[in-house]
Amino acid sequence: MFIEPLTQVAASWRVPRVSADVAQEEAPAPSPAVEEEELASEETEGEADQVPVNTKLYFGNLPYNVDSAQLAGMIQGYGSPELVEVLYHRDTGRSRGFAFVTMSSLEDCNAVIENLDGSQYMGRILRVNFADKPKPKEPLYPETEYKLFIGNLSWSVTSESLTQAFQEYGNVIGARVLYDGETGKSRGYGFVCYATKEEMETALQSLNGVELEGRALRVSLAEGRKS
């Protein structure tokens, strides 16, 4: 996955902090002995920090209408973000669908990855990993060669209810309703993958034209699939 340099336009959300000038004005002047102790402490910390800890995360497949403040709000349930940057196209001002987030600790990073990577947000499956350790792109749901296209879906049908409807006719390996990335609303179609050709053909014959949540399904072989 190619990520353009951060010279592109980015909108940031940062945790408010007291400025260094104000902090210095409020703090009493340290004694020489205290200064020596602090210098020694800083030198020790400098030696210990020679190997920096990476606390920067990459968020991919973001809905295009999610800004830095919204993303920060979602992350705060699992850790403390210090800086959230959603990337935008310089010419159009449109989100590029990914962001970088600097967390306050490694533990927070792991908590965010564990809870948000692979989760669904506004119809899109989020990809979350350490920014310096990109992982290979994976399919958004398990796929097989025995794949059906399901059209004319009711707006209320979800990936879960689609799976339940088709599970009656075979072993559903993966099922997914497609959503609009900006509005989060269903696009009215989806895909279902079976373990075997026989199961796929049984579902095709049994469910095409059958009503699901108020609308008659249009079931066909997915594009590029042969009977």
C-alpha cells in the first residue's frame, strides 16, 4: 500500500497543553543542587531513550466524512491520543481515507489496535496498525470462488442478517453488505461466498426472487464467476 508523503494537507486534533512559558512563570526557581540533580536525571533518561518507542498508528479505510475530532473521539474509548491527523487531497479538500494517530503510550497503541482493527465504522472496515509496520492488505471479508451477487437489498439488511438468510442453504464463508463511505447507508447490494459450488448453486436457485425484509432478492453469479 503506497502512502504519499505527509507534505499533503492534513487536519490535526491535538490534546490541549499548558504552554512551556506559562509553566516556567508559575514554577519557583530551582536551587543549584536541584539543577544538578535534574541534569543528572536528564542525562540518564537520554541514555535510556536511545531506542525510541513507536506510538504512531496508521488508520486506513476511514469513511471520507470523518474528521480528526471525530476520529479522536472514537479512539478515546481505548486510550489517550496526543495527535490525530486525517489526510486530505490538496486540490479537492476531500479526505484521502486514512489518518495517522500518535498515542501517549505503547499500551494505548495495543489497546486501540486490538479493539478497532477490523471493526466496522459507518459501513467501512477499519485497518489499524503501527505506522512503521504496514501489514499486507487483506480482503474485507472472507472470499471463495463460489461467490454470489445479491441485489435489491432492503436498506435494513446487514451483513449479519444476510449471512443468516443464506446460511440455510450451505456453509457461508463470508457475506458482506456494501455501504456508502460518506453517508454510511447501505448501497442496496452485497456478496455471499460459499464453501462449495453445490451450495452456491442451491442458494442461487432457492433465494432468487425470495423476499427478505420487504424486498425481493436478485441473486446471480458474481461478475467473473462461471457456473
